[in-house]
Amino acid sequence: MKRLPDWETRLIKFVEGDIFYNWQTMNCALFAGFIVGELTGLNFTKEYLSELKKISSERRMFRYLRSIGGVESIADKHLGKRKPVSQAQRGDVVSCNLDLGLSLGICVGGMSVFISRDGKVFVETDQCKNAWSVG
């Protein structure tokens, strides 16, 4: 997986855009997946979107995520080996405990952005748990 030449512009545009939490179409795993797709052209969210459309409630969505190993297992599957958060770079996927539990987001430098019920949430990157390289 390689980043597109204009990945930084795409990252800024995506992060600055209007993004709203929806457990079925824009949860934390999908948020990270959509951004990875924007930066690389490879979108790994399709298989999860089709499964989420079959689920009838947010509670069941969390049950589904646990059944597949949690959100970090999604990042492991599609992005490979984890790395220390201290090595996270702009555009890398990171994980952090938020109000909805362990969430995936994107490093934008000293801060990382996540999606929650309240919209976008910014957390200091060094407060995140794990990181994965994107491209």
C-alpha cells in the first residue's frame, strides 16, 4: 500500500470536512478506513459496511466488532504490524480509549482525530495506545 501523491491535501480535506458519527455508516473503524482509502486509494471498509447494514442496533454493532476481535484487529488485518505511538506520523492510524471504548483514528501530528457521538474528537497523539503505518 502506497500513499497517493496528494495524500496530505486529502488528509486535511477529510479531517476539516463535516463528519458525523453513525454506528452503521461512520463509526471509528469506518472513519479510519475511509481516511486510509482517501490517502492510498485502497478502501478496506466495504466488507464491514455490508455486515453493518445487516445489524439493527448500535449495541449489536459493538457485539459484532468484539466477535471479530475488536477495532485493533481490523487495523492489524489491513495495515499489518503495530508500532509504538511515538513513531506515528501524519496519516497513520492510531487507537485510543474514548467514550465509546477503544477507537481508531488518524494521526495529524501532535494531535490525532477520532469520531465519536459528539463528532470529531482530538486527542494528543502521545495519549494514544497503538499505531499502524499507512503507506
